[in-house]
Amino acid sequence: MKRKRVIIILGISILLMVVVLLISQRERVFYRIPFLAPEENVKLVRLYFASPDADYLRIEARRILREERITDEAKALVEELIKGPRGNLDPTIPPETQLRELYIVPEEKCVYLDFNQAFQTNHPGGSAGELLTIYSLVNTLIDNLEEIERVQILVEGATIETLAGHIDTTKSFPRNSTIVEY
């Protein structure tokens, strides 16, 4: 009887030590990861990057700071795409790319993205590459911002005929789910 009691007390003590250890580790991890700020300041978003075989777009979930203005949130989304994926996906935008300006025309439900020349000059090319780049931007913005239904791409403040010779970029783009692999 005494032996059972000792085993039970020992078991409970070990269990309590494990619980205390887990709680203290969780708090340490929370403070080390800056994007796990209080949830009211954070928004979980879906970014679209190229699959390793460059045939489709795949979603990478990420947390960004919630912004008061939709234009600031849209800029944050584009900047995250320019930074590239964190996982095993491939980037769709040349890393030298800079977003010069972004503006939204509410009546058109369209966001205009104005990139520097590096966006076009450093693009690797190919029709598949162009599609992945365009719809990485389009699907990311439309999926995360309910006010947006179309995306227009500009370079150095002007409409371009094509990004790399294959896709007509003189008009705005709606969302395209056929290029996404879930």
C-alpha cells in the first residue's frame, strides 16, 4: 500500500514538472518570435509562390501586421512576395524588384502595382514563368483583400505590353484558380 502511494506521488510530481517545463518553454518561444504578437495586430494571409516544378502556384500561410489602410496592407503583401517563400516553394518575383507605388481605384475594385524596371529586366522569362509571376501577385492580393477584384501591373509608371514576351499585360487581371495546386 505504501509503495503504491509513493509511486502515485512520484508520478504526479513528474507530471507537474513536465507541465511547468512546457509552459515555461511556450512563453519563451512566444517572446522570441516577433510575428506572434497579440492576435488583434496580426492577420493570417495566403501568399502564392511557384511549386518546385514551376507548373503551379501553391499557398504559403504567413502572418503580417494588420494595417489600418488597405493600401498599406496591400503593400505589405507585395513586399512579402518580393522577399520570397520561407518553405520549399520557389520565388515568383525577382529579388531586385521594388514596388514604387501602389494605388487602388475603389470604383474599379482594382489595385495598380507600379514596379521598378528590375521587375521586367530581371524576370527569368518563359510563358509559365510569366503566368506564375502575374498570378502570384493577383491571387495573393484578391484572396487577402476583399475590396480587390482585379490587379493591373505597371513598370516605371507605365503600362507594359508584356512582362517577358508572352502574356498581354495591358489590361488588369482577375483571380485565376486554375493555376493553383491545393
